[in-house]
Amino acid sequence: MPDNTYKRLLDGNQKFVELSTMHDPNFFVELSKKQKPKVLWIGCADSRVPANQITGTRPGEVFVHRNIANVVVHTDMNCLSVMEYAINVLEVEHVIVCGHYGCGGVAAALSNKRNGMIDNWLCHIKDVYRVHSDELDNIQDKEEQTRRLVELNVVEQVGNVCASSIVQQSWARRQLPHIHGWVYELKTGVVKDLGVNIKGPDDLEAVYKYEHFEKVKV
């Protein structure tokens, strides 16, 4: 039996267009003129964690960057370019780092199994484990240990977002964006707000603050 996946994608596009224009005939005309999202979403590339569907938002409302295990690395020019454009050009008001329970990248980082080139990327998550090893090693249940590392990884990546010069420059200029950490539960579809909501440099450890940005006046 032939695989209809490719055809389903094209048919799905037609249905998307029909439904969108049924409610608003000018939807695509207006959408094509500009984008003004208020949110930058940094999430996992897992196909089960689509930003718009999870948040009930429409095209144009969320600017999205996704990679394996929602990691923010200060030498990743792809991620930094997305942050620069979203924060300083589009001027988003919120940045959400969203991980998810059942993350294969986090689970792989907890093991010693070789996976190929991706092992180098997963080292960033192993670093999170190393910092929190005392807590994590006391969790006997492997699934619960992995779930906790998912949360700690989100917290760490929120910190990496805030430590960037991109965010701190924006804070000095306009006191935005606010940075948040979420975890998505695949089994229920519900988002858990980890309560890591950072609104400015006062919430950062001193070593991460850039002095010259702090002196900028609005």
C-alpha cells in the first residue's frame, strides 16, 4: 500500500487555507504585510511539541526557534540570530523556553550510550546534570530523575537566555522581554509554568551582568 504522507501534507495545506479564509477572507493578505509577534518560543524539535497548537495561537503570533532538547548555547549562531531578530527587531515582550517531559534528548544525556554526533550537543545537558548531580542522584526512580532533569535543563536555558548580551541590551533599552520557563506534559497536553520568570538584570547573579548595559538610560 503506498504511503500517502506527502499527499496528506498538500491536502492539509488546502484545508488550512480554506478554513483560514472562511473565517477571514483577508487573513493571508494581512498576514503577508508584516509580523508582530509578542512571544519568542525556544523549544524542543520534538514533533509532538508544536508551539502554536500548544498555546492556541495563530500564524504570526509566536516567533519560534527549536532544537534538540531546547538548549541555548552562547556559541550557537543560529539560536543567537533568532534571539537578536526577535528581541531587538520584532521587539517581542516575552521569551518562553519550553521543554517537555519524555524528552529523548534529556534521557539520552543521562545515559552513557553513544548516539553519534549528537553526543556533542547533549554534553550541554550533561553539564546541567553535573551541576545538580547531588539532587538527581538521590532520585531512585529513573523516570522521575529524567523528569527532574527536564525541569532543571529548562531553568538552566532560561539563565543562558538572560545571560546573553542580546537580552541585557534590550532590558537596558526598554525593560523587556520577560523570560519564562515552561515544561509541557505529553500525556495531558498541559503546560507547567516552573515559576522561573525573570524580568531584568536584578534577577541575575552579579557575574552575568554587563556593567555598560546597566548604565543605559531609557
